Amino acid sequence: MASLDIKNPEFWQLGAVDKELRRVYDVCGGCRRCLPLCPSFKVLFDRMDVDAVDGDVEKLPASDVKEVVDLCYQCKLCFNHCPYTPPHRWEIDFPRLMLRARAAEARKNGVTLQDRFLGNADLVGRLGSLGAPLSNWMNELGVHRAFMQAIAGIHKKRNLPKFQRPTFTAWFKRHAKRTAAPGSSARGRAPAPVPAARKVALFATCSVDYYEPATGRAAVRVLERNRVDVSLPAQRCCGMPYLDGGAVDEAKALIRDNVRSLAAAVREGRQIVVPGPTCSYMLKREYPWLDGSDDAKLVAANTRDLFEYLAKLQAAGELDTNFARPVGAVTYHVPCHLRAQNIGHKSADVLGAIPGASVDVVEKCSAVDGTWGFKTEYYELSLKLAKPLFDAINTGAPTAATDCPLAALQIEHGTGRKSKHPIEVLAAAYGLED
């Protein structure tokens, strides 16, 4: 797609961007299949239907064209919903066009302070974890939250993830030393031999490293229970938070480092396993586009979502089914970035195979995607859009689960109920204590 070739100088020209936006808006206006998906399409069609425009995209004011871009929170669902994606001759890729529009605007006018702050997930996580629990206490103070809203544009009522010490990386280093000792394992007995094909490189994600290390610990323990050798290669943020704000250069720098490290792991015979759907989506779909190297394509081809990997073991009859505890009923929320990967409901499939388990699958968007739902200007809309999800959780099983840490944050904000990552539910079923 020439219009989305990031190496083409035209990609960055605002006039060319506006022309492509209007072309795609015209196609969308004649289709309207994506109307129920997100506010971008509702606003687009509402603006096209006013008498002054009357369906003619050339009459759309520039402010309306931009509003559609600003309201896109990159759930990616419209791509799979659209009948005109490549190789169709119209070559519609709405999510990437929205990213292009933001990137071109940021290249022309600079990345905003808000997007620089929200995009630098590694720095924020590292400093916050070093300062925990003081940093968490500060984030609860009204005066500090008002300051953050004024400076960084994070709504003062938005619940924030809790920084953790030690980080998952610190835990894994200690864990790897213990399990590497001769004749030792995490449970004090000689480890079973690892099949040659069962070697993975864990891309832990910033959320796991700084905020939810319990998810990472559960992932390692479940994988090792299934005789999988786990490594933790050098890694940085996946780049999606920067990409949300149009900071493509900053995102590409992170991607370049990750591609180098992860490609080396693949060449060692490892598959890349990711417990976070946004990051697995990035590695699979956006890295080949943004980086374009053979190594990026190698990484993409060998990346699996965590439960995508476990479901493959299950399908081959190789998943350990010696469960120690019942799971019971689970309300499972499917994150949008998993739905966008077209891999089915792997987490629900694996949990549902546990004796006595029942899994109710909920396909409702959390509408916090990336940094969008944190921003002051979209906070209220984010909660409104997530209400169907809140209702499903409130009327569902006592145990709620989702693979997405931001969806879990949104669920807790809207319902008061804390969701677990499905890997924690599976670890508990095995009787693996944290």
C-alpha cells in the first residue's frame, strides 16, 4: 500500500494525508458496516450527514476530519470488520491510516508533552517501581493527581496501575539462578528434561515488569510445569504507547532494539511468547511494517500470544492436565487486540478444559486502549463506551479474567472488581503458589 509506506516521503505530507483520509472516509460513508464499533465512525457518519456536507467528503471541514482521527483508540477491530482491506483494490486499512495521520501531524508540529510522557512507558515504570510504595501513595493524593492532570493530561479520577517492587525482571534473574543450580528446580527436585522444541523467549511487557509481576511469575511457573525452557532476552517497551501519540521515531528506536534481541532468541530455536495482547499484536503486525527488516519479519513469524502457545500444546495432547484445584465459573473478557489477531478464544479454550470449569466469554471493548482512556479529554467517553463490559462483569461469575492489563484496570474502575490474568487462574488450578 503506497499510502502507508512509511519510507515514502508522501507518507508524512499533510496534504497527501488529508487526501487519503477523505478517500477512505468516502468509502466508509458508503458502507457504514463499522458504525457500531467505535466513536470515530459514529462521528464520521454524523458529520457527513449534515445538510452542509450531504455525503460529499470534500465538504467536510478539516476539524471534522481531525476529530475522527482523534477519537480512534486503535482497537484494530475495524480492520477485520472491513470488506475492503488489501488485497482489495481500495486498500483500506483504517487503523494504520489513523496512525499515519497522527504521525504526520506530530512530525509537522512536534509530539505533545502529554504523548511524550504517556509514551515513555519504560521510564515511567522504572522510576515508579524504584520509588514504590511512595510513588503509589503519591498517585492517590488529590493535589498530585490535579498536578498530573494539568501537566500530563491524565484525568485526575483515572485509576492508575500500582508500581511493584521487585520488578518481574529482577525476580526472573533470581529464579533463573535458582533453577540453573545443579539438581535443583523451583520445587526442590530434579527438573524433568525439556523437549528440544519447547524453548521460548518471554517478552514480558512493561505492564508485567513494573505493575503486574505476579502475571509474569505465573506464566513462568505454568510454562516450566509443562517442561518449557523459558528465557528473558533483553527487551524494551513494545513501542505502542509512543505510536498512540504519533511519535514514530521514538517507537522505531524501541522496536529496533527489540528486533535485534528477539531475532537472536529465535535463531537459538526459541519461540517468542507474550502475555499481553497489545504487545503480541505489535510484534506480529506492526514490527514488519514499521521496521521492515528481515529480522522484524522473523520476529513476527515466531511470536505467539501466551495462551496461543499453550493451546497448541493442548491441541497436541501435550499440556499437563494434572490439575490440583477446581476453577469453577469464570467470566472471561476477550481483549480487542486478541480479537484483532484472529486466533480465536485460546485463553477460554484452555481454561474451559479444566475439569469442572465453565467459561463465559465476553466480547465487549474496554475502551481504554493504550493511552487514550487515560487522557482527560477522553476519560468520560472511555467509561461510557465500556459500560456494556461493566454490565457483563457485574452480572457474571465471581472470577473475572482478561489478558489485557489495561482492560483489567478499566474493569476495576467501573465495577470495583479486580480481574485476573487467565495465566494466574491456570497457575492456581495447577496448585502453583506465588
